[in-house]
Amino acid sequence: MSEDQRRNTERAIWEAQPHALAGSVSDAIRQSYGATSVELLLADYRLDFLIPVASERPGFRMDGTPAGRAFAAQEPVLRPPADDGPWEFHLPLAVRGDRSGVLTVSLPDQPDLATREELVALAMVLARALKIADDGTDLYRRVRRRNRLTLAAEIQWELLPGRSCVTDEFHLAGQLEPAYAIWGDNFDWVTAADHLSVSVTNGMGRGADAALLTQLAVGALRNARRSGADLIDQATLANETIYNHHHGRRHVSTLLLRFDLATGRAAVIDAGSPKIFRMRGGKVDPVELEAQLPLGMFDDTQYTEQEFAVETGDRLIILSDGFHAAVSPGGDSYGASALAMGLRQTRLQSPSEAVRTLTRGLLDYYEGGEIADDAVVLCLDWTGRTAGSPPGV
């Protein structure tokens, strides 16, 4: 393909209206590469199914499929023809590790190396265009939901910064469960040139009331953080905001962390029920912290920072009480043994896949029943910054 054709394909992607992106990319790749079909597949909220955007074909469970392997491994998968069918090239769509889905291109002949490289590059362009388009239409949010979201879940999903982030120093991923009926659990993160900030919040109660309480807490924490406040001031200002609204009747369990990217030192405020587990050298241990009062319980709570260190190769798992305090229908505590086993079993998976596996393990623990509380899981793999290396972007 000529350079002009490639530029024309990229231009078609960028110039497409948000709701028409799937059709525009399909037309452009068909014309430029002679593809017999082009399909944009999005992952559902539970990261369990891949769902076509512009097709009547139903969504399908991703595990055990070529497209699912591309999504899980974040590597292109080329599938030879079955009988007299086309070659299928499955391309993962992600921006800085935040996975959205898969682009499947069907071709009449085996693509050569140059064609495969060009399609990989176009998939990267499409992933970025899709992220921008998602703000301009409800189409992709509608596609991703296999069930109706409760109002509380709608509020919570809109608060999220993304579900994964990859830099030179770390790989971070998170998941909410139950995906379609969340109440008060949430997570947040933001990166800077020299640090990573992470929070896990759990507003008390259920339904929209819990979601609105968490929304207030996350908004207060972001407002303080964006004003340049340190962790103590963030917690103090958020505590005052919640107390002024609810006068101690409602509170938010919160874990606040700030990681120094150069040293791996983590400042932390443990203001509630989320827990941290550290995997180092195959051994899983809880990170012991001094429990402080949840945000909003009293108007004059004084918060203090604690510190711990992460080393290159460490994995941190952060869980809300919906995970570590879960109890099976038979009365067995999930945190007693099943949790440690699940953490060890996922040690070779990427953080993005580890949170999927841990979430499925939690659902299995309830033996097909509804889980008793909503839950957050975050997984952080610490790569670390080598001496003299520039800050990641």
C-alpha cells in the first residue's frame, strides 16, 4: 500500500463522526487493503464478552477465542483460514494499557509483514480515536453493557479514570464488581512526572445514595489534589466536605496512596476498610497499616501519613471489603484461604488479566449467587525507574 493510501486511512479514522467511527474505519480498511470484512469489537463492563459495534452478530465470550487471546495478551493474533474462509487478523485496541477491545480484519490472502505492521499501526490510531469518540456519543457505552446498569453503577463508571495504565515504572489495573449494579465502591488514579496517586473509596450504604456519597468523596479528593494538597490535606479537606454535608451520619472508607516514581516510597493514609497485599518473591503478605477513621465520621479528625516501600518486581493487590471480607454461601471467609490462593495463581498474569481472574474467582466463590457487597480490586506491578532514566510519560 502506498504512503498516500495509509495517510488516507488514518485521515478517515480521525475525520469520522464519533458515532460513525466503526463504519468509517471498516470502509477505509476494506478499500485500502481489500479486506472482506472489518469488525470493531468492544469489551463489556465485566471484561467477559466481546461485542460487535456495527453488526447484528451477538457478543461472544472472549475466553478461548482468537480475538479473546489478542485482547488478553495484548498481542496481534493471525488466524489461518478455516476451510475456504479468509485469514483473520485480530488486533488489540488499547491506549497506554487501557484496553477497549479488538479490531478484526478478514483478508482473502495471508498478509505479508508490511501489511501486518501497517494494520497494527492503524489499530493504535483507532484506539486513540475511539477514546476521543467515546466522549462524543453514547453508542460505545450502550454497546459495552450486556445488562442494564443501575443508576448507582452509571454514576460509578463515569467516575473512573480508566481500567488500566502502563508506564515505564508500573502497570496498574482495576475492576469493579458486580459490574452492572455497583453501589459505593470506586477507585481513582492519576500520574505525574514524579509520582502516582491512587485511591480506593467505599461509600457506606447501597444504591444511588452510596454512589452519590462516593461521588462527593472522589470529587473532594480530586479538588484538593488538583489544588496541590498533599495526602494529609486531601484527606482532611474531603473529611470536612463529607461531614458538612452529612454531619457524621454517613462516611466513606478510603485508602489514599502516593508513590514516588524515582524511589518506590509510598505514602499512605488508611482511612477505612480497603486492604493492601504485597507479593514479593512468590510470598504474599498483608501490608500492615494503622487504621484511621473513615472520611466524614467526625469534623475534626486528624490524619497522619505512613510509609512503606515497593521494590522492582513487587506486585501490590488492593481490595475493598467486598473482596477480602466476602463470605461464601457455606459461611467460609474468602479472605481466609481462597484469596491467598487466587493471588498466587495470578502471579504470572499481567495486572489487567489478574484482576479479571480474581473477579471471576470471587464470583465462583458465591457459587452462582449474587455477591453480598460490591467490590474493587486493583493490581499494581512495580517496574521501577532505573538510575539516570528520565521520567516516564
